[in-house]
Amino acid sequence: MPHEIQVKTILNKKKKRDSWFLDDYTLNLYSSCSFNCLYCYIRGSKYGLNLEDSLSVKVNAIELLDKQLALRAKKGHFGYIVMSSATDPYLQIEKKYELTREALKIIAKHKFPLHLITKSDLITRDVDLLHEVNKNAILPADLAKKFNKGLIVSFSFSTLDDKVGKIFEPGATKPSVRFETLSTILKEGFHAGVSLMPLIPFISDTKEHLDILFSSFKKIKANYVMPSTITLFGNEAADSKTLMLRAIRKHYPELETKYLNYFKNGSEMPAYYQNAFYKKMQELSKEYGLPHKIITAK
Ligand code: SF4
């Protein structure tokens, strides 16, 4: 059972908008995440081994959001709200609590633009409200000249292979279902694409896997594909590096030495790998005509 908690504030104003995610604000209605991805950057002792055990519901979130957005709207501080940065807005418990659905009504009411990031098919429940947000949103003045989408939807993938997904994202919606959901969202006319974050070295960043990923996203006319390689932290039991190394040992023993070499003393893949990775991603982006950012420089 998730904990029900009261919070003092719900909308976080970012000092600087990230050029990838366009986050002027972040909004997390839940704390922790039952999708339990092994590579997740929120992992660590604070949340424990099974992220689901520390799941919390911010039960006063909607009331707070209404007040905070009313104030921001009054001052004309319109900007993209990213939902979510440290959980998924469509966890299994969203079916019961409907905090995301209620938040969408408030966001549409105050005319804020929204970037939803999810791994779940539950998003299709809210298509009616997504249209409202998209239609009503007032964009931040500095972006409005080059971009006019009130709603952006990014689906996160580390693979399109359900067997691989089950190992590394055990609690999340299967990648195949996620893919169909992205296709549905695109057919609704929304500006939607993919956050390929992270691609898993030697597993989902192989030539064969990348061709499947990019050709599949091209086929359904995704608006963008944002790729990134992996970062792993910590040596304690609940840390992402420990959990990923254990999964590699169990499911890909032939890769264990490579992973130990790269991650024993650090959190990132070496520079030569990263350079080759981002070069390859640019080539694929060009080859498939899939921009690597939501807004690319002209
Ligand atoms: S869905 Fe996102 S927040 Fe949730 S466990 Fe996976 S990476 Fe972490």
C-alpha cells in the first residue's frame, strides 16, 4: 500500500530550462516509482531495493497545484511543466488516485503547456484532457516564435524487446505495448516522440537493435528520438550500479567483464565510447529523418 502524505509545495520552478526537456517547471504527484527500472537515477538508500515499497501519494497535490498555478498565471509566468522528473505520472496506483487526471484539468484551466514523460499505456485514458491542455496552453514568450505545441508527450524506452524490458524495467508497461500507445497518441495528432534514455551498452545499442528502434519509430512517424547512454551510481545494495551489474551477471554473463571494466570506478561509459555513441546517433537521426531533440536549432 502506498503512503499518503501531505506536502508543502508541489510545483518546482527550474532556474534554467533544459534544452532537451524544456522544463520550466517540474511536477511530481507521486514519490518513488513502482516501475522499478534498475538503471533509474532516483535509486539509492532513500527509496530502498524495491522502489514500490517507498511509494507515496501526495494527497493534497491538486489543491496546491491550483493555488500555485493561479499565482504564476496571474504574473504571466507561463512555461512548460514537465510531468514527471522523478516518478512516472501513470503508475499503476494512478488508476485509483487519479492525481494525474485531476492535475491535467488544473493545467488546462490555467493554460500552462505540458511535457508528459511516461512508460505507461494508461495515458490513453486521458486523451480528452490532453486535447484540452494542447488547445488552451499559452507558450513561454521566448519559445512561442519557434515552437507552437501546447502538449508534448515523450515515451521512454531503453529497448523495444519485451524480454530485455522485463529484466531492466520489471514493473513498467511492456515496450511493445508502450510502442502501440505512442502510435495511438501520434494518431491523435499530438506532438510526441521518444526518450531513448538510457540505451543499454552492448544490449540495446547494437547496430541491429538500433536499426529496429529507429525504423520502428520512423514507421509510426514519431516527431523526435532523443537518445542517451547510461549513467550508473553507487555501490550500495539499492544503487543503480549494483543492481545493473547484478542483472548483467545473471542474464548476460558474457558482458560482465566489460561492464566491470567500465563501471568499477566510475559512473559513465568512457569518453571514446560516448563520442562514438553520439556520432552514431547523429547519423541515425539523419538517416531516418528523426530529429534528436524536441526543438532543433535551425
Ligand atoms: S519509470 Fe522513470 S522514474 Fe520510474 S523507475 Fe523507471 S526510470 Fe525511474
